[in-house]
Amino acid sequence: MTRRGVICTLRRAVLALLLASGPAHAQANQEDCAPPHRIEWPADRPLWSLCWISPDSSSGIDGSGLELRDVFYKGQRVLRRAGLPLLNVNYDPGGCGAYRDWQSGLMDFETDGILGPPGSRYAEPTKPPRTMCDDAGQAGGNFQGVAAEKTSGQLVLTTQLQSGPYRYTQKWIFRPDGSIDARIAFTARVDPCNVKPHDHHAYWRLEFEIGDDASDYVEAASQNSSAAVSWNRIRTEASSRNDAVRGGTWRIQSASAQRGYEIVSGPDNGRADAWAAADAWVLKFHPDELDDGGARQGPGGSAVQLDRYLNGESVDGANLVLWVHATDRHDGNDRCHFVGPTLRPVGKW
């Protein structure tokens, strides 16, 4: 068995132990979160409170990149867990096939404000970190981990990942108005394959908990000719492509708390083709559905397998998970272009 195979086997075993220990054990791990993993921003009058998990410690068989836990806005929970468990690359016919990447490999980037001893995974930079998006395709830097840039206008968490020849910059951006940007950008070191036309596919897992009583529900913006937006309530688990949902916009709300979030995946995020399967999945929460089951990695890697979880369960008043897809096309270039959904608060926050 390869070294990568051994790592994946060990991760499956650890995941099985966590699941066997039940929700109380998972909650205890979250309660252990302390600074610097616990961030309150702004410092004087915090609007946001969250815990971050470094990619090399993130959940899922292949990791979830820069993962968030227990995200609160104005003292109210928004997300219990959020991450990026699935990254796929699919080459055009005659190219190099399909690949499934891992999201646990840290990659160097440049930042100041590194806190703690040598090897620390945390920094609070005084200026934006310099990643491969500032020098596409190049590797190198003085830091591996998570940089939390705290300005008066936003909190930006940045990390850089590697998977084989690929280099990914991942960001979470939080603003005082309650909006969140989930972003990733793609490039690679020079390689005979990656100069051929291909598509990168990213799938975020957003585990919402707006109300405290499992009363959340989901709506999709209706594709009609009216200027006013109307909403279709989703009653059972479903998947959809963005061309069937107006503006790629979904809304998750709590019936009891009268608040929620819109999740917007605009035109810049592309649209799912047959290989990418869908642009969104609405699922009832299950603790063992942190990824899509660990399909094949490396050359010949399989497409997303999230449809296996569509079994007709009710999502009309439940603990909900929304998976959101975005894609970026590379056609003989090394552009580093950020894609991903934006989350916006609605209702009484």
C-alpha cells in the first residue's frame, strides 16, 4: 500500500472511532477550541465568533481544507461546521483524465505576523499574505498554516494547499454586515498535464444551524419572468443545477427564530456539467456524511458521489447541510481566479 493509502486508511479508522463515540464526543472536541483557534472579531465589540481548524487537522477522509466550527454572528449561531471536503480536476478528452485531490496538504506562502514558536500554524498579518495567486504557479514562502488578517472592514482567513502538482489558495472572508465569502483559487507548478485544458471543481459543505430547535428549512429562488423574486420551498432532499435556480440563490431560514441566510453562487462560479453532477445538494444532517464516501484519488479519480445521500428524507424543519459547487476553467493558462459562494444574512439578526 502507498503512503497515501496508509494515511487514508488511518483517517477512516479515526473517523469511525469519532462516529462511534456519538455527538457528545464531537461537541466536546468543539468546546476545547481556544485561542488562537478561537477568533472574536472585531476585538473591541465582537460581531463574529468562530473556531478554525488547520487543513492538516480537518475532518473527512481527504480533509476539508481550512475548516470552520461553531460560527456565530451577533451571538447567534450560523454554522456548526463548514469546509471544502471535495476537490476534483477533470481534463478534456485527450488530456490527462480525472483526478481527485486531498485538502489536508499545507503549502508555503508569505506572511508577516507569525505568532508562537517556530512551526506555528497561526499568523495575524499586518498586510495581505502573498500566495501563489500573486505569483501564479510558483511555490515558496515562510509559513504554513492559517493567517487571520484583521482589519476594520473585514476578517480574512487564508491558507494555501497542495495536492500533487496543484496549488490552491483558500479564504474565508467575514464582514460586519454578516456576509461571508467562501473562496478558492487554483493554479499548479509547471507540469506536462496541467497545461492541457481542464476544469477544477470545488464542493463546499455548509452545515447550518440557524435555530436551536431543528426548525430550519430551505428555499430556492424561482426561475420565472417576474422582476420580484419568489421562492420554492424544498420539502425533501434534492440536488439542482444553478440554471434551474434564479441567480444560483438558495435561502436557509429558521421558522422559530425568523432569521436565516441566502447562499448565492453567481455566474462567475460556472455551472455544473454532467461530470460535476450538480451545483447544490440539500441534505438532512448525518454525522457520517462529512464527504462523499472516499471515492478514488489520483489518476482516474472519480466524480463527486453526493447523490448517494439523496434518499427522500425530509428537510422541512431539520438540521440541514447544503453542498455548493463552483468551477474554474484552465485552458493553457495559469490564471489564479477566486470562485465560491457568498452567504448573506436575512431576517432578525
